[in-house]
Amino acid sequence: MTNEIKKPIPWTGIILIILGLTLLLNRTNVIDVHFSQIIWGALILFGFVNTMRGYKYNQKGKIFWGTVIFLFSLYFLLNTIELFEFRHRVFIPAVFLIFGFAFLTTYINNLKDIMLLILSVMLISSGFFLILEDFGYFDFFDVRSIIKTYWPILLIILGLGMLFKAKKHQDY
């Protein structure tokens, strides 16, 4: 019976190989990419790898920040290749969505941490409503008055989440 130590995959080396191949193919006119597209693509891969490592080793920080890097890089790559028309006002809602999805991926790793789910739902819904407002489905003043009136519901939800979390800790 042998005890083999499993060495981790050198992801940095893989990223460097892909980056080098992309630059070489670009220099030899096989593909047409710009340097910013290469950087954003490499950061997408870096964020994805960090997120997967976070899941593998149960590290909340790697999951959260890996997801943030992955989604921000994806946003800027799509903006760079002009696949979609990005307006300047879409960036703030995108930030809400990115951090909301980062909290959601962290919650998926630990389904007992209900506060992460509450934060993700609040951020994702805020980003979603801001994007709908930007595209003209809502009037800014309507959204503002709704938020001004109903924002205490967030305090109620956060308080309930804290109570449920405290009750779960007492049950153990």
C-alpha cells in the first residue's frame, strides 16, 4: 500500500501557456485579438480557477473573490469585444449583480449561512431593478420612492436572518 501525495495542478503554468499561445497566434495573424481581450480572458480563467479551488478546499474567500474577478473580467471582456452595447449607466447595476452572484456562490458552498443568501437576493434584485429602470421599464423616481418607502423591509429581513441563525446555533 503506497501513500502517494497528490500534487496540485499548476494552474498558473496552464494560464501562462494559454496566454502565450494566444499572443503567438495573434502575432502570426491566425487570430485577431487585442491585448485587453487577452488580459480579460486570462483574468476570467484566473477567477474561475480560484472559485473552483475555493470549493475544493472549502475557502469562502477564494469562492467570493474568484467569482468577483471572473464576473468583472467577463463584463469588461464583453465590453471590449463590443458584443453588447454597454452604456455607462449599466456599470453600477452590474456591480450590484456581480457582488450578489458572488455572495450566492459563497452561499452555495455553505447552505447553512442564510445571511449570504439574504445579501445575494438583495443585491441581485437591486441590480435587476436598476437595469430595468435604465432600459425604461421603470421611472427613476418611481423606483426611488418605492425604495424610500419600503427600505425598512430590508432591516426586518436581516433581523429575521440573524434570529434564525442564532436559533440554529442554539440547536447544536
